[in-house]
Amino acid sequence: MDSSSIKKRLKALKTEKGIASRTVGEARKAGQPIDEAVRRVQAISQQIRDLEQQLAEMKRPAGDPPSSIRKPNAMPPQFTTLEPVSGRAESLQVEQDIPADEWDHWVEQHPRATHYHHSSIRRVIEHSFGHRAHYLAARDREGRIHGVLPLIEMKSRLFGHFLVSVPFFNYGGLLADSHAAREVLLRAAAGRAEVLGVEHIELRHCHDDLDLPSRSEKVAMLRTLPATAEQLWSDIGSKVRAQVKKARGYGLSTAIGREELLADFYRVFSHNMRDLGTPVYGIELFRNMLAECPSSYLVLVYREGKPVSGGFLLGWRNTLEIPWASTLRSANRYDANMLLYWTVLESAIERGYAVFDFGRSSRDSNTLRFKKQWGARPQPLYWHYWLPEGQALPELNPNNPKFRLMVAAWKRLPVPVARLLGPHIVSKIP
């Protein structure tokens, strides 16, 4: 099929999926069996993913290997060592808000780019939270782009006024192909910060190659994936295998899909965030992510027909990432979390990803140890800061004594109240 035919087929399948998803919802409300309807939605979702993958391969730049070709021991591109070439900053000028297609074309060619540099994430943040974006690009005199810096402005009485690249996610930061572009973008960002009167700029990087103050308490946990699920099952070891088998023994079931699983995912996610004392994102964030990011999908674990564990997945190049995952505390006795991660990793291999990104963790934390048992290894993260002269590094984290009472109080809120109030608070926390 050519791209036009694929797009027409995709449109028809998405309409069919919408009808099938409504059937699931109506059956659930009526207390009727939903297994057959859910399988129908999942089958349609798989067809949609296959066609979207075909479209992506058609758009793939010449010389780029197809996503189905696995690279052994592949590292996500943002972690690769790449020294910018030399150049003259005087020959570059910085523009704001260049056309999205031009921005994305440059980002998609850059080895260190992440999904969070793409304009789709800007739209997600704007539509979900209403924050103002300052997207800067460095051009030479011939109009060629040499670097970009996506910045999101955040402002509140409680948390302050700052710029972040980018908030709510693990990656972002300055992306440049020359020292000159890096220099001119940092200079432009500092100038913008002074005009806006912000307290700091936070740049989220995977390399400590900027002459700026930084924090490195967090690491990303990455696992290279084998070619088959059978090999993964062998690799993870007897203890982890026993826990996955235990979960299956309790009769837990799994589902993979997109919009049709969103309500169930959000039910688990919002409940778990309340238990952790963390304000919850609004469901619009996840709905917008699914709409803007074709590689995103959901994995759910059910017990007796009710969702107890769920993960949100996002693919970029050779890597599948899990930005959000939650399990109800009541389901810990059934090892629902272990079945969730096994299903997620198995799906990553089936989709041809070479690396799984478990997300960030604090060094020597329980979450880091959980990820390590699956074979994940730490990769340092560096969050760099531009600060006005004399300004200390910000402390916007739960360990700050200023926020500990808030966390303790939040844990005692009824879940419906936490869902109502959470999005208004968490939208101001990067």
C-alpha cells in the first residue's frame, strides 16, 4: 500500500476502534462480559500500530536502519558521546517558534534527540497544562538550523517562576551540532530568563558537558533487550521468574491497548499517586500523549475484572520507555507489578525495540533495586542550571522540608478529592 492508502485505512480503523471501545464501556457498565469486546479492540489496535509503523518506515531518512533491525548492546541515542564541532557564534542568530515541521525535521536527524525535543511534546504540555513555550532555534546565514532549545515557562506562588527543558519528563535540554550553536542558545536563554524575571533555568541532559552548576542525584535505568522473549525469560533469573509465575497463579490477566484502556489506567495511577502523597496529573495529559504520540500505548493488569496495575509506554527510535507506572498497594500480595513489567518487556521485544528505559531513580533507592533485578543498569543524568548571580540551586523535590507536611497531608485525602485538586497543583511542579 502507498502512504495515501495506509492513511485511509488508518482513519477507518480508528473509527472502528472508537465504536468497539464504546461497546466495551457499555458492556462494563451493564455488568456484561467484556473479554470478547476487549480482544476485538486489541486486534484493531494492533492493526493500527502495524500501519503506523509502515508509515514511519516510509518517512525514515535515507541510511537509517529500519526499526525492526536490532542493534546489539544498543544505547539510546541521547546517551551516546557526541562532541559538537567548532564554529563561530557570531555567524548564528536565534529565532523563536519556527514552524513545527522544520523544527521536527531537524530534531529527527539529530543523534542525541529524544521524543521530548519533538514539537508533539510541546503540544501535549500546552494543551494539558496551558504553560507558555519558548522554543529557540539557532540558524546560520543560509537558514540552516544548528541547534534547538525547547523551554517551558512555569509560574506559581508556591513553587516559583522558572524555565525548564522540559518539565514532567526525564529528558530534554539543549540540542546542538556545534559549540557555536550551544553558546548562542545558552546566551539567548539567559537573556530570555532575565527579561521574564525567572529564578532559574533547568536543562535536563544525559551528559555533563556544560559549564553550568548541575545535579546528578538521579540515574536512568536502562536494559538492553535480547532478540526473543524466551531469551529474556532465561536472563531474568529464577527469583524474578518465580514472582511472575506467582502472579499468573493468582489468575491475573493482562491487556495491551490505547484509549480503550485509559480510564482503567488512570483509576490505578490516581489512586497510587494519592497513596504516595503526590498530586496526580489530570487524565488529559495521558489522553493528549496518546493522541500526539503514535508509538505510545498502555499495559494493564487485572484481577477479577478490575484494574490493579498499569504502565504507560512511549517509543522513540530503538528505545521503549515507561514514563509512568503504578500498582495498587492491595495488589502487591499478588505480585501484580512483576506481571506488569514482564508483559511490558515482552511487548517491547515483540515490537522490535533494542533497549528498555525503566525511567529515572534516585541512587541507592528501592525503585532502583527493583529495576536492577530485571537487568537494568544505571546511566547518570545531569540537570544543569542557569542561575542569577548568588542564587542557590533550587530544591523542588519531596525531600525539601518545605513540602514534607504537604506530602503527609495529601496521603490522607479521599481519592476523588485528590483527583479533583491534584491537576491544579502538579501542573506547577516540573
